[in-house]
Amino acid sequence: MSRRAADGGSTPGDRRILIGTAFCVLAVLVVAGLGSVGRPSGRSRADVRADATRGYHVADPAEGDRIAADLLAAPDADEAAPPAPTATSEAVEPLPVSDPLEAGDAAPTPAIGVLLRPGEDGDPRHVCTASVVESPDENLVVTAAHCVYRDAFVTDIAFAPGYHDGVMPYGVWVPSRIDVDPRWVADRNPDFDVAFLQVRRPGTDDRIETVTGAERIGFDLPAALPARLVGYPDSREQPIDCRNTTTAYTSTQRRFDCAGFPDGTSGGPMLTDIDPANGRGTVIGVIGGYQEGGDDLTSYSSWFGPDIAALYDRARTAKPNPTE
């Protein structure tokens, strides 16, 4: 089941169709051949098949500009925030296990925020959590694959780092490119429930990493690590967090036991080795994977091993348009 993405998308079980006659079967096949109406990306099934092969989406800049303008039209959306901390240290913040073992209120931080979609009533709604991670071009965000690809790529989204109470203090950043593993697109394999977004701030040449700072990203790290899990519930306007030691659920899934991470927290980072000088750490997972995130007591992440490392390498080095 999927509990963590608040995008209103249906699950495979919700889309069961009872077909009573051969005529209905034929009609469905004809519709499939002609294309799909009302999919998130508004593209044809042929394009979706191409995405399944390629595993990436290049965004329409004009659409991104419109989405950013719509989101920034919300009251207080562009309220300024102080610069992200630049200090660093060799220290590591202690991460004692939360007591009780339940998520609680957390202060927003510049490098973690929400994925937003424009609401029909003019108010933005946040649907998932994401975080800035280090990359050569200083423009990369990580989240869960199920936040950005269901039946097709979700294109009407933007990232608001440091979000709280409707305020987008570090601006609105729209994807220029989205990368997922083709094996997620093919059959939503929970071992590949990770996505990377190259983002831009419309009307500027800003690099998000220079504005918000960035979390590091770690691969092939031990199963048992002290970590802080962060996410934005869809029903709240500030983040929550919890501290515990991660474990291996399987060889391809990382587990984090803590109650209270509801819908909307998908894509939220599991952070270890947090530098107390700036509050940033190393991302070792994002809420997703098994059950697309977990249940009321436990959160999961696809294992950040060689496959996710290869996806990261592709995303961080890719040109926004592969034909360039």
C-alpha cells in the first residue's frame, strides 16, 4: 500500500476494472492504442513507454515558469529567510533515540522542504518531502520515485526548501529534469523507489545548493546507523522528525522504526553524521520503498546501494536535455 504520498494518485488496487464482454475488452484496447486522457503529464502512452525505457523526463520550461508563478502568488509565499549556514566542523551531532519513539514537531531547515502542486482554490498543497543533495552543478534534489512517477511523470510540481506555514523562504524551484530507475517505471519495484530532480529557480541563474546548502549522500553504508528521519505531513505546515537507529529490513530495504509519519512524508530523508555547525548530514535513504513508505509504526527506504548510486551518478552528470 501507499501511505506517504499525498498526491491523490490511485494505487494499482484502486484501478481494477471489471469487463463483462469481449466488446468492452476491445474498446479498452482501442483506447490504449489511441492514447491516454487526463494522465499527470498529459502525454501519450507511446511517450510513457519511452519513459519506461529511458527513466527520465525533461520538463517544459514554460510549464515550470507557470507553476512557479502560480505558487508564488500565494500570500506570504516569498517571505525572505536568513542565509543557510555555511560553517562546518569535524563534530557529529549526537542522535539519541527519541523517547517516546514517535515523531514530533521540528524546526524547518533550508535544505529540506516540500514538493508542491498548485491547488484548484489557488492555495498550494504539499504532497511529498524532498531534500537538496550535493552535486557538481549544485542543482540536485532527492525524493521518492512514487512522488514523481505513477502512471506517468508528475510534471505540475515544484520544490520549496525550508517551507513552513505557507511560506517559501528560499523560493520555488521547478524541475528541469527528473530521473528514476526504469525498473521503477516498469513495475514500481520497491527496491528503486528513489528519484533525483535537477531544479532551477525561474528568472534567475541561482544554484539551489548555494542558496540552501546541501545534504551529503551516502551509499553502501552499514545497516545500523543512528539517524534522524524528517518529513512534512500533508495535514501540517511544518516538518516532523524522529531519531532512532536504522536496521536492514531486507538486503534491498532500510528500516526505521518510529511512529507518526503519515501521508505527505514520502521522500523525507534519513540523515546520519549530522554536523552540529550547520545541521546538515548524510542522506542514507528516503521514505519510500516497501509499502511505498511503511505503516503507522515503521518507515522504509530503498537501499542506497550500487543501483541507487548509479542513478545518482546519471542524474548529477546528465544534461537537462539529453539531445544537447
